[in-house]
Amino acid sequence: MKKEKIVLFDAVEKCLTNADQIFEEAQILKKYSKIYRAYTLFQFCIEEIGKVGLIYKYLFHHDVTDKSVMEKFHKEFRDHKKKISASIFFDKILDVVIMEEDEDFKQRWIDSYTSHLNNIHVFNDLKNLSLYTSFYNNKYCLPSEFIDEEMLENIEFFAKSRLTMAKNFHTVALTKPDDF
């Protein structure tokens, strides 16, 4: 395997380790009812998972030995909206895994990740609103005016499912790394 690919596989390992740690820390905050900051960390976890999706996108579809390709990759690697979008790749994998007998659940799942794809800017904004006093609709607002427990449960669910799928995908990819 080429050196550049080895470096990227190492990056995947580090991203998955960091995403695990962020997820665990978000759960600690949730346990102590710090829902706004827990929300932020679950969103950071999703973005870290998105880095894994970006890495695999480049391994699948690009010549990672090309310097200009890697410059574009590194720009995307730092782009919050690109990372959120790339994390949805793992929802699509789960879509394939969901049993076809439960068409209703499968359709709800597809609708859900499609909604996420169409509202990436909202998730990016909510991350910031969960941290800072914001000026919104001509008034100053606290994170508590934007983030509630249902939103926290929702983002935790997606962080957990995407993290699980990213780990499983990587485990399978490691069985044939030379295919990339």
C-alpha cells in the first residue's frame, strides 16, 4: 500500500478514536443535565465522523498521491458543513442494511437523512447556538432558548448510529486496504 494511503488509514483510526471520546464526554454532560453543551459535543462527534467519510471518499474516488487533490481534501477536512454532509454517508450505508420487510421504517430513515442533507446549515448553526449567547431575530438569546431535550436525544441518536456504522465500515475496509 502506498505511503499516502497508510497515512489516511491512520487518520481514520485517529478520527474514530476522537469521535468515541467526544461521544463519551457528551454522554457525561447529558448525565448531569448539561444539555446545551452535550448537544455541542454530539455535533462535534458527528463532524469527526464526517472526517472519516471524507477520507474514504478521497480513497475511493481520487488520486491521493496528487498534491492538488490533497490540498482540496485538507480544505474540506476543515470545513464544518462538508464534515456534516460527509457523516450522512454512514446513514446511507445503514439504509442498505435495514431489512426490506420494514418498508415504513426504511422510508422514515431515508426521509430523515434526506432532511439532514437538505438542512446542513441548520445543524451547523445549532452547534453555534448551543454554545454562545446569540443575537437572533433582533434579540439576545441563550442556548436554552434554542436547544431542548428532544433535540439532544435526536442528535445523540444520529451521532451514535453514524459512529457505529463508521467503525463497522472501517473494520470491513481494513480487511482489504489494498483495494483503495
